[in-house]
Amino acid sequence: MASVVVQTRLEIPMSDDQLKANTPSIPLRKPYGSTDLISTKTPPHHGRHSKDTKWWVVLNLAFQSIGIVYGDIGTSPLYVYSSTFSNGIKHKDDVLGVLSLVFYTLTLLPLIKYVFIVLRATDNGEGGTFALYSLICRYAKVSLIPNQQAEDRQVSNYPLELPSKRLKLASVLKSSLEKSKFAKLFLLLITMLGTSMVIGDSILTPSISVLSAVGGVKEATSALTQDMIAGISIVILVFLFMIQRFGTSKVGYTFAPILSLWFILIGGIGFYNIIKHDTTVLKAINPIYIVEYFIRNKKDAWVSLGGVVLCTTGGEALFADVGHFSVRSIQVSMCSMVYPALILAYTGQSAYLRQHPDSASDAFFKSVPGPMYWPMFVVSILASVIASQAMISGTFSVVHQSLSLGCFPRVKVVHTSANHEGQVYIPEINYFLMLACVGVTFGFKTTVKIGNAYGIAVVFVMTLTSALLVLIMIMIWKTNIFLIILYVVTIGFVELMYLSSVLYKFTLGGYLPLAFSAFLMIVMYVWNNVYRRKYRYELDHMISPARLTEIFTNKNISRIPGLAMFYSELVQGIPPIFEHYVSNVPALHSIIVFVSVKSLHVHKVPAEERYFFRRVEPRTLFAFQCAVRYGYNDVREVAFEETLITRLKEFIQEETWMQIQTLSIGGKMTEAGRESDREIEHNEISKAKQAKEEKLREIMEQEIEQVEKAWEEVGIVHLIGQNEVIASKESKMMKRILVDYAYNLLRRNLRQSEAVFDIPHKRMLKVGTTYQL
């Protein structure tokens, strides 16, 4: 394997003018598949998200969403009161104060914020932290990787629907973000932090849900100790993670009836408890009881907010999973079943606790009527497993999005559903989550301690979502400034109050999600930082047009039959890997394709717009550039080679057609100009034009024949850079640690690019290079 050491320096990415000056002359063309010269595209149809969706389709999706979206928030009644009243109930009216807090928190955050505000900020129906970040990146030039192309905006999913009004505040904020490198980095970091917190949430959700459900068996027998309950929970968790490889995200659809039954049961039992124990508990709708609760308990009331906020768990999952359904279906399911059932469940538990204040440690199962105990115990186990499954599947999707945007190390992504492309399984993440869940369950053993950790993960993600949402309100939606202030003063203030409370429990278990997030943040930042440095290195060292022509015309380099694909991240020019190859192997294939796989800040790129070809001039080189563009939720084709060859042949045909069209227009203009002078007869012009057209068609047929022959008879050779990345001698200590140790440790222990792209080893060559950054 050839190895070339290159001295380099990192500079600011070149401007568009510099890029044009240093890039081989490549004619701009529309993406493959768009034969129109202006635009004949129909507006993108978002399927389930269209406004004219039939009501029965909405109801069907609403029912299905119950099994996917609401498992986390639906099982929160199992542990909210035990976490809130961890030191017992000191005053009878404290129950009313906490119930009032739960009622207004559920109404303000999951219902108003997420269901009616945040769900408006979907990216063509897709939600989550990276969807918000992608919206901002498409509106303002805040991406740190300079791989944007003007043609990217021609992708049908790329444009944003912006209001016609122009606000000065929006323009000022956009300009400030685009000019500030710190602001760009800060946006990326808080997106990474939100992602890492979601992953931390998926560690704690299975632990606290399963442990709470299994702990209900103590009501039937006292023979089981807390250690035994933790052991049973660990067995269930291990089983849950071991079956992930079979695509168990389908379990949400299969067991939607179970979660529907769960909501019916907790709502019904809550109503029963209100009638039987204390109907006066309904007066908790008066917020004065919140004020009295804080006056009476002071600091203890503030600390207890860390338990109250657990009633909102699953709000971020609701936003992240909206892509599987529609905004309207989630609004219907939340308002018609989930929200009423949760309010009844918490109100019923409060009515029971008003009469039995000593039962706060296990309020859920103790408030269940005797005959209903075992049915509720079984359903609660199933509901907790489904809730855990939803969070695990959501984590796989979030990591997949991060991976697509260059913010996560390479891991294997397995698509588990032919019908739902967003459902994926990632083995490395699965085993990491399993070990972490087992460790948390074994280490804490009780839901109170896990609840202290859980609260931080929940509130951090909500707060970060609000921060990104405010930017979208200002820049993209151009919302009235008074409504933005109202949002910040109400929802923002409530979230900051909860955040201050959960941070107080840092030493009581709250450090756990922060430790997980810090570890994941370091991994993501190291990978993304070096990824950006490598891209800028290739940008600085791409091959000039003169050098490219010199390589192809070098008599010492022979052209051999076949087609070679050179893989690189670079989309603006010819990558340095090409020169590294020819300096060690003096032979080039008859057809060269420089392939760059890039991710756009959209959730999906239509298949007909995915491959963007350009020809490397002059035509005699028979070389092309191909940018393969994916969205962050796209599935990569299994038959990648065959698809690329098909698109290449269609590009050659379209290119020739455009040249003939240009020739026809030019001929008509020439004919019109010369006709008045009577210098050339009409038939001579037609013959000359026809001869040129025939020549172009002949060249096209020859090129397509060569491509087919190379593909069918000789085959394709894939050339991939095996890059060794080291810090330059002038680098400071922190940069040396970042590049030489942290990044290379990740690179050696994770998958290489050929494993991720599923490139056949028999037809793959690695070109060894060393980049000094």
C-alpha cells in the first residue's frame, strides 16, 4: 500500500471565486433526472402530512402513534409521586399543590409547547434536534463544513416555506450567525448536547420504567427484596436489548392496543379513585395551591420540582417520532386519549394519597383496586417494555442522523423495515445502551435515585429545544416579537425553574446523565472537528486544472480498460487522493468517476435528484464528478454500483440532448442573421447543423457503449483513501491530543469507510496517505 506524507497548513476555506479559479472547468448542469430547462416539478407531496388527509386516515395514524410515541410519558405515573414525595407527605394539602403543578406542567409543556408549537417546526414532517438544526442551516449559512453547492437548493425538499413579511430582527440575527464562527460552533455544540442527552434519556427510560413496573410485585408479596427486583429488571432489560437485531421497532405498531388499554385502565382507575376517596381533589385546578405549597415547604418544594417534571418525560420522543405519522394524528391522539388519561391518573392517585399519605413511596400500585392488581401489573410490565423500546429505537434514529451529518463516528446501520425507512438498528449503540442500563439498574436499584438522574436529561433536552425554537421563530417563521417574549417568559421561565431544581440533585444521581452526555459530546466533537479539518485539507490541496491535464496526458501513464471510482468527501474539485494514486500506480482506467457522498440538511433527498453529475473537461479525459446526496434519514441503496452506472448513462444522454438543443437555438439565430445578407443558403445551414447533431449522437452512443462494456465485461474498481491523520509539528498540545490520540483511537476501534458503504473487498483498492493537519 502506497503511503505519502504531505506537509500542509490549515487555512480558512476558499471563497466561491477562489474555488472557481482552482477547480477544473466543469460545466454546471441540472441534477440528473430534471429534463426541464426552467421548472416543471410538481410541489413535493408529503404523503401523510398533506392537508387534505382523510379523517379516517388521521384516526388510524393516531391509534398507531399511541404504540410508538406515548410509551414514555404514558408510564410516568408509575414513578412521579414516589420521586416527588421521596421524604414523605408532610401536609395533606401538599398533595393538592403537587397535583396542581402536574396539571399545569402537563398542559404547558407536552400539550401546548410540543403538540401545538414545536410540531410546527418539523423538517418536511421529520422532528428532533437535528431537524431543528437542519432548518437553521438551510436558512442561514451556519454549517461549518464548506461542502455546500448551489445545486443543492434545487432539491425539492430543500426550500423553506417562508412568510412574505421581512423583519429587520430576522435579517440582523441571520447576518450575525453567518458572520460569527463562535455562533456557528455554539449551534453545533448545543445540537450535539441535545443529541447526547436524548441518548442519556434512552439509558434511563428502560431502567426506571421496568424497575417501577417490576417493583409493583411488592404489593403481592414481601418475600422479594429490592436486590431481587433489580435482578429481575436486569433480566428483562437484557432480553429487550438482545432482540433489537430483529427489528423490534415494529413492536410499537403490534402492541398499540396494549398501550391503548393501558391509558384506558389508568384513566378509569383514576376516575374510580376520585369518586371513592376524595372528589375535592379537583379543586387543585386552582393555581393558588401551588403558591401555598411553596410558602409552606420553601426549599423542599423547589427541590421536589425535580420529581414533578418527570410527568413530562417523552415530550422530545413525541417530537422525534412525528415523522412516522403526521402532526394532526399526534394532536388527535394526545388530546383525545393520552392527555385526559394522564390527568385522571394523577388526579386519582392524589385522591388516594389524601386519604393514605403514608403510601407515597408506591402510590401507583397501592391506589389500584384489589381485583385489578394483577391485570395492571401485567399491563404495566408490557407498557414499560414498549416505552423502553420506543426510546431505544428513537436513539438509533438520532445516531443515524448524527452519523449522516458527520457528527458521529462510523458505525454499522442496519435497516430493519422495508416499509419504514427510519427504523434502524445500530449494533454498537445497542450494546452500549444495554451495558449502561444494566449498570444503572444494578447501581441505583430504586426509582427515586434513578429519577434524580432522569430529571436532568429530560429538562436539558426541553431547554435546548426551546433555544433552537426561538431562533426559528425569529429567523424563519418571523413571529411577532411580543409572542416570542411571551413564549420565553412563560415556557422558558418554567423550564429554567425545573432545570435549577434538577441540577440541585447533582450529587444524588444527577451527575449520571451529565457524565454520559459529556462522554458522548467529547466523542462527537473529536470526530466532527477532525472531519472538518480533513475536509479543509483536501480543499486546500485539490488538484488544479493544469495539473489534472498534465496527469492525463502523461505518456508514462497508460489507460487500461474498466471503470474506477475514487471516493472522497470533496465536492468542489479533484481530491488529492487521485495524485497519490497515480504517483505510485502509473495506470488509469478508461473511465474515471470521482464520487463524493454528502449529506444535505434535509430529511430525505428524492431518488431522482440524488445523483448529481458533472463532466471533467476536456471531454477526451472521459472523467466525471458525481455527488451522491442523501438526507439525514435516507437509506443508502443496496445496488449502489448499478444505480450509479444507470444514472451516468442517463447523464450522458441528457448532456448530449442539451448540446443539441443549444446547437438548434444557435443555428436558428445564425440562419436569421445570415438570411438577410443572402450569404449562405438555408439548406447549407441545415446540413451543417445536422452533421454536428449526428456527430454528437455518435459520440454519445460510443460513450454509453464504453460505460456498458466497462461495467459488464471488466467491472468497477473502488479506490478509497486510507488516511493516516497526524498533527503537524507546529501544533499545540491540545491539538496533538485531539488528532493524534483521541481521533486515531476512535478510528482504529470503529468501522472503516468500506464497511459502512458495503464495498466488495475483491474490487477495492486502498490508497494510503498521511495528512498532517
